[in-house]
Amino acid sequence: MGLSAAYGFAIGGRSWLAGLGHGPDPTHQAEFRLQLTRMLGAHMVEESASEAVD
């Protein structure tokens, strides 16, 4: 998931942001990285809790 998101944003990020009405702004890239980090962190915590229960 993380690899796909990172490659996808690297390749199509400018087009996606333009389609959403955003210009090339470093804060959008930083926000993407922050949200991706949060998503992957939540997934890893969820997975490790699941393994602890089993």
C-alpha cells in the first residue's frame, strides 16, 4: 500500500493536485507524507494487536 501510494503520488501527484484545484505547493507534499505515515502506522499497530490476540 505504501509503495503504491508513494509511486503513484510521485508520478501523478501534480496532475492529481491540479485536478483538485491545488497548485504546486510543498505543503501539499508534506501533508501527503504525513497522511501516508499515519495510515501505515495505524495499519501496523492494528496488525500487531491482531497477532497478539491470536
